[in-house]
Amino acid sequence: MIKSVEKILNIQIEKESYSSHLYLSMASWAETTGYEGISQWLYVQAEEERLHMLKFIHYVNERGGNSLISAIKTPPAKFKDVLEVFQQVLKHEEFITASINEIVDICNKEKDFTTLNFVQWFVAEQIQEEKSARAIIDKLKLLGKQNLYLLDKDIMAMRAAAEPAATV
């Protein structure tokens, strides 16, 4: 495996691990704040991010590299409200999209077309991740704070209607 590609993939492993922990923290906050549906959506999201991390780990190892499992920073645990949570979700997903695009750029420069092919799944996945977060934010703005109960009841149906994520 090309060292520059291995290095950036290991950085992505850390970012995916943090993503999972961030969504776990948000899910825990939502659960203890009474938002059962929102917490379940975030728990599912956390598991999806863990699976993304595993995809990168397996890929690096299968290509002859060495996956690094590093410590991550502690994600925030308190949030003002549900809108802030999903605004942070969107901001984080945009950060991850930029990171995936950086991997694509390095793969192109290194002419590592095998890894470029592998990472294309993540390019498409990020489109869905951002779209989902934006849709929830739009609905939150339409509903207003007084109608969060309805969103909380319906949010898992929104996830079920979305395209299923591939497993490791």
C-alpha cells in the first residue's frame, strides 16, 4: 500500500471512530432528554459510522497496510436543543465529506485507482448523509419547538425510508 494513502486512510479511521462516538453522545443526550425516536435515529447513525470505520480498517489491512486504532477526543455531551444537535450533525458530515474528498485527491495524485474505487462508495454515502441531516433540519424549522413530539415519533420512519447502508 502506498504510504501516503495508508496514512490518510488511518486518519479517516480515527475520524469515523470519532463520528460514531459523537453520535453516541448525541443519542445519549436525546434519550435522557425524552426524545426516544431521535435517540434511536442517532444510535443507528452511530452504528453506521462504526461500520464505516471497520470498512476502512479491513481495507487497509487487506491491502498490506497496518490499520492504526488511536485514541479520540471526547465528544460534547450537552446540547441546547434538537435543532442544535442536527446542525452539528450536518456540520460534522460536511467535515467528513471534505475528508473523503481529500482521500480521493491523494488517490488521484498517487494513481492508486484501487483505493479510489474503494472510496467511491463513501463519496456516494456522504451525499446521503448530508441530505438526511438537511431534511431533518428543514423539518425541525417547519415544525417549530412546539411540535417536536410529532418529529420524534416519525424520525425512525424517515431513516427506514432512506437507502440502506452496506455492511462491512
